[in-house]
Amino acid sequence: MALCFPGAAQPAQDEGKALLERTCGECHALSIATSEHNTRERWASVVDDMVSRGAEATDTEIEKIVDYLAKNYGPKINVNKASADELVKGLELSKSVAASIVEYREKNGSFTSIDDLKKAAAAGAQEIEARKARIAF
């Protein structure tokens, strides 16, 4: 399951996904990789290992694959513990959405579901939906 991010970054995301499918999909199901949530450094290590086992890609393509994996399948962020800055950096939420999440949490307590989170940050519901695979409670 790939995530879709609105805005100008979409063509790069599409290219990263296509490279991942072409390069990694020849040997195994992509669900093997996309079920993980690794740091960028760990994804780089995993991809390097696959290249050493025969996956074929240029250095530029490898970088794009790692970027795609890190952006879409990076570590989960606990929205009940993260600061606004951590939400901005870790989930690439806008500053206003991140601030509204923290403000709501401080007034009303912890979130228990994506739907609760979307209600708290109504203006960022699409951002949250697009990143729900990387959100922890």
C-alpha cells in the first residue's frame, strides 16, 4: 500500500514507487518491504543488501528508492507523545496541523483512533489520512 502525498512532490513519489516495484518486485513481494517501518539509515542498509544480492539499479535510482521507502515507510510516530516539531519532521504535517494536534491532546487527552485525530485537526484530515500507516497511538 503506497501513500499519496498531495502537492508538487507527487511525481518524485511516483518515480520512487515505480523504481521500488521494478527493482525489488522481481525477487519478492513488495509487501515484505512495505510492512516494515525503518529509519532512512536502515532502509539504505536494506537496499544496499539487496543490491549486493543482485538487485539492479543505478546509484541515483537506489537513492530514490531509499527516499521513497523512508518517506512512506519510515518509523511510526506516536501522536500521543510527539511534540509539534516531531509531528512536523516525522510525519511531514504542516505546522498548523501539528500544533492543533498537540493543543487538542493537551486539553482532551490521548487519541485512540485515526478518526479522533482527524476530528482534532479537521484542517489536516487529508494529511493525516495520507500518513495513517505511520501513525501510532
